[in-house]
Amino acid sequence: MIRNLIPVCLILWVFITLNAVTVMAPDNPSSIPLLLAADHIPELEIKLFTNHAQAHSLFIGGKIPLLMTGYAVGESFAQRGVPIKMLASWVSGLNYLVTADYRCESFAQLKGQKIYFPFQGSPIEQLSLWLAEKEGLNSENDLEIGYLPFVSMLEMMRQGKVRNAVMPVSSALQIVDDERFFFSFNLNDKWRQITHSDFYPQVCLFYDPNADLDALLPKLLTELEQACLMIEQNPRKALDLTAGRLSNSPQIIKRSLELQTFELLSGKKLQTAMELYFEKSGIPHPPPAFYQTD
């Protein structure tokens, strides 16, 4: 009996492998809900990335049907005519201004200083400059902008060559235990202070509407919702279940989960949140098909 089961199991494994649907997701704690969800969806394969340009190229080229990345990246694809649609958003409290040797209370306090972002046009940069202008700065004249990958940004801060940088909490946690560095403020808190709104799109899951995903997406959303609930209610269990899959240390992942909020927004709930975001920010709407439910 057992001997007969082996070929059946092998055939099933080969079938699932050949029909796997790949999701590219960043190698940081915001991807934990995807990792947890995939544990219950055999046909879903999560590939973690650190090279954003490469992951974006794979999606644009139609090599992968699902991509987790910053909202502004997905919107820029839509504006360029790339087939793309928002599926879900689930993390807030992701990005912080980290400062060296002093605590900064506002972007206005940075007038005349240099601030670093990971790359030109990044979601972090776009939101930061929008918030800075709301606090009275002219981003073109009042701030000097620099760009460094997060790894280089951290090293340059340690060397005393970078004083102000906006980065994800998982990067910031690698240096803030040093008394020279401060979590000056969370961009989410600034957004709330200025707009009196809780939501702005940060990291989102996007999909190719031309891909055959009709059977997968409802299951994925169900599992993502359960994963977010687990993280909020039992973060230790979520950490244990995903141990060793991210490059961050367990201590950084644990503190990241404590500092961020995980709540799934999808469907009509996401569409309503997006429309409120456009209303509060005054940012132009992307093509409606990008974020509206069918």
C-alpha cells in the first residue's frame, strides 16, 4: 500500500511544482503574511528579493503574475500602460526618519539639510517630499536629496557621513540600538497628523489582470487575512512559523512586528480607503481600473 502511494505523491508534487504561481516579495518582515498564507496554498511559491529593479523587470516582462512592492511603483507601472491591478494592502507604520546625533520632530526642521532615500522616485521619497511640503518646505529649494541603497545608507550613517535618512523599520532597527541614532518619527504618524486619516498605501500586492488567477486570488485573500490576524494576536507564533526564511535576525523581525500594524485591506474596503487617500492628499488618481474592484 505504501509502495503504491509513493508514485501518486510524486506525481502530485510534480503537478503542483509545474503549476506553481510565483509571487515576488521583498526580503523583509512586511512579507510575513505572504509566507504564512503560502503555507496553506501548495500552488503558491514565494520568492523573496533584495534587488527591486530585477523583480520589477520580471513583472513588467510577464515572467511573474504577482508582485509585492511599494504603491508608487505599482502606480507608475499603471501610468505607463503595464497590465497591473492592486489586490491588497496590509502593513502600516513601515517607514521612519532616522537621524544621527539629534532627534528631529518634523520635516520642517530639516530645512537646508541633506536627506537620503533608497532610489530616485521611490515610494518613500514621494511620500516624504509630499509631507515636507505640507509642513512648509519647498522640496526643490529647501532640501538636498541623496540616494543610497539601504545597506550603503546604514554603513554611511555608522561612518558619520549621513545624518538623515528615511528607511523601513527593518533597516532602521539595525542601527538604532546605537545611542547616536534616533527613530525621529514614523511617516504614518506624520500622515495622520496632516490628513486626519489612518490609511495611505505603502507596500501593496499587485497582480497581472491577464494572468489566470481566478481560482487562486480568493484563497490567497482568505489566508492573508488569517495571517494578519495571527501577527496581531500572536506575533511569537508568526515569528516561529516563518523562522529562517527572511535574512533579518529574529530580534529585528520581532521588533518590526511590534512596531508595525498588520490589517488586510482588499476589495471594496481597499477601494474606499484609496479614494479617501486621493481626497486627503490631493494626489491625482491613477487609471481607475488600477485600484477599483471589478
